[in-house]
Amino acid sequence: MPAQKGKDLLIKVGDGGTGFVTVAGLRTRQIAFNAETVDVTHTESAGRWSELLASMGVRRASISGSGVFKDEASDARMRQVFFDGDILAYQIVIPDFGRIEGPFQITSLEYRGDHAGEVTFEMAFESAGALAFVVV
């Protein structure tokens, strides 16, 4: 994968229909996919090596980042979503790579600002259901 423009990594939220609306651009970010394992090791496991059950366990995605909101309405919407504890459909756009789509819940929302700069946010999301990866 060639170098990507960080400014093109976007957070989009479902518009209530079949589309998504951009609410923020991320300047720094981290996306992590995790899968818990199911240990099925027993007394007759070869060489007493750990054995894992394939295709089992809980999978989840965590997304965190900081950036700026698109506009005041986007800031207000995401703040309300956080305080209401809503689980909504999101689309995380990773330029020239793909999109992650599915239900997420905002688990952290922080604001910060420098004296001579813009207000930025830090948000963290946890997946709340099945996710899809769409290649672009």
C-alpha cells in the first residue's frame, strides 16, 4: 500500500437511510481489530502445546483518533450521540484502502484547544455488532 494522505481518513455516520454523512476528519488515529481465542487444550494435546478452536471467540474493533469536526452541527450531533449512549451505523473511510462499516458506540469524547489554535476532539469507538470491510 503506498503512502496515504492522513487528511482523507474520515468518520461518517448513517443518515437514517442508506447513506452516510461526513462528521469529522481524523488527524491522528488508531484502528485495532481483536479476536479472543478459545483454548481447547487437554491432557492429550501433542507435546502439551496449546490448542485453539478455529473461527470461535469474540471479535471486536476499536477505533480512536483526534481531529476536527466538519462543522458546528456535526460537533453537536456527535456530542448528543455520546451522551445518549446511542449505537449507530458508522463508516470509517481509509483512503485508497477501503471502508469499515457497521454499528459502533462512542466510548470516549474529549475536547482540547490551544490558545492560538482550533478546538480539536479525541474520540474512541467500540464495535457493537458485525462489521463489513469494503475495498475501494
